[in-house]
Amino acid sequence: MRHLLRMAAHSSRTNMHARNLAIVWAPNLLRSKDIEVTGFNGTAAFMEVRVQSIVVEFILTHVEQLFGDAPLGPDSPRRSLLLAGGPGATA
């Protein structure tokens, strides 16, 4: 996501801002088995890809809030909070 964010920083030259990057990358980042298995086409496939691109665009525009600067390695406190369901979650 950070790489795509760096690409978006050059949108004045490339016209690949967060929305365009999301449209291009969403089907690969959020692959939908529904589209592949059922053979969606037309409006249903368009709506599925639209939802995927909205999610990826949201992530791209909120990278710092979602991921911060801390690495999410195996010993990261942030990672354990995410896996446990957040602060106050019980296992």
C-alpha cells in the first residue's frame, strides 16, 4: 500500500491518483471468488469491482491511520492487538 501511495504522489505527471490506482489494482488485491466461480458479467461484475476499488481507495487515502509507522512483525504489539481483536479483547 505504501508503494501505491508513493505512486499516487506522482499523479500530477502520471494521472495515477489514488482512485485510478484503486481501479487498476483492486481486482488483484481483493480478488473475488464470486466473480470467478459464478462467472459474473455485466452489471454484477461491475458492481463487485466498484466495491473493491472503493475499499482500496479508502485504504490508500488512510495508509498512515491504518498502518502507522510501526512494522507489523511477529513481535509487534500492534500486530498482537489486531490479531486479538483490539484493546480489551479476550482470547
